[in-house]
Amino acid sequence: MPFESKSEAGYTIVSIDETRLDASISELFRVYLFDQIDNGSNNLVVDLSLVRFMDSSGLGALVAALKKMGGEGKLKLAGAQPAVLDLFNLTSMDKLFTIIPSVAEAIEEK
Amino acid sequence: MTAEQGQTVRLEIDSELANTTLIAMAVRGLCAMTTLSPVEVNRVELCVVEIVNNAIEHAYGYEKGHKVEVGVGLQKSTLHLTISDWGKPMDEGKLGAGDSPVDPVDPDDPAAWLCSGRGLTIVQSLMDKVEYQIDGDKNSFIMSKQIRS
């Protein structure tokens, strides 16, 4: 599975070991995030630093996770690369998510 | 109006989502022959991926063993992309529905946050022209992007 998680400073850090978060893995990713939330992780940081390309299905998985959290806890995105940031800006999803340059800063930011 | 001379290439994959990357990488390489900026190349890649995924998901219902064809036409001032399938045609009303720019999102209304169905809207907002043609059993999504000379 191209996803891993670890706990750090009260956050669950989800990392993606893929350069493309696209329709071939987005459903798997959504299920993985839902499992994290169902298992009690309500402060999530998704490390996007390796992801060079994301399509609308990858974005949809993140939106689904944010909806599932229902306003409880936090879901932060860290390390988004230019093409990924562009997708968030194009779709106005940058208004929904807290996007932070790095995992370290996401943990420090309150 | 005189037709611009250009070069064309035709790519073909089997209808499997993992194969979309092959098309994406090939189109990126072809875009490198143009004056498109890195941001524009990323956006062209995104559009191609969205439409190829649509063909696999909606025309073929995720069923493998069907053909998705991508034609790339490079002219002096225009990049043409044609994505064709031989499956279930798209509801042409969908294309018109996405004419408007990407809708603003209301952070205070989670019920309205879309988890899917953004692909066509993104494509329509990024490409200069899009159209959908049905010719017998062949369905083609045609899009083009102006290139600086």
C-alpha cells in the first residue's frame, strides 16, 4: 500500500509514497483516510511532498475525508508541490484546507 | 481561413486507470516541443488525465479490454487533443452544464462540498475550446489550447 501513517505531537501524519495521486489510487486513499478517522485520528496531516500530480479524484478523496471529520479536529495538507497547489487554487479548495509548506510547520502551527 | 500545417500523433491505451499515466507522460513530452509554460503543461496534463479517466469510468464502466485513443495535434499556434472511446456516450448536457467557471466553495456549507464530478468543469475552465462529437460508435472529446508563437 502506498500510504503510511505515524503519530507525532498529537497528529497522525499520513504520507503518500507515490508521485501521482490519481484515479488509479484515489479510492484506496479515501478508504485509508476514512480508516484513520474511524480509528480515532481527528488531527491529520497529509504529507503531499512526494506527490507531483493530483487529479480531481485525488482532490475528491481529501474533500471526502474533510467532510467525514464533520468539523471535528483538523486536516492539514503539507508539502504540496506546484501542480498540486495549482489544482487547489483552480478549484477554490485552498479555501477549505489548511495548506502548510512542510509537515514540521503543520505540527507546530496551532 | 487557411489551415495551419502541423504534426499529429495518435496514442492508444487499454481502458485501465493505471494506463492513464502513459498518456499523461507522452503528452507532457509533446508539450515540451511547444512554448507552453511549465504551469500550462501541468494544466494540459491535468485536462488529458481527466478526460481519459472519464472515458474509462463512464464510457466503459471501469471495464478493461477497451480502446481509448488520444490524438495530439501540434500546430504553430494551437495544441489539439482528441480523446476517443467506443463505449457509452457522454450525456452532452454535461458539457454545457460546466460552461461556467469553477464554482466558489462555501467553507461553511460542508453539504455542498463536491467529492466528485469536478473533472469536466476543470477542463472547461482551462482549455480554450472543448467540444464533444459522436460519430457512429466513436465518441470524441476534442479540446484545444492556444500556443504563443
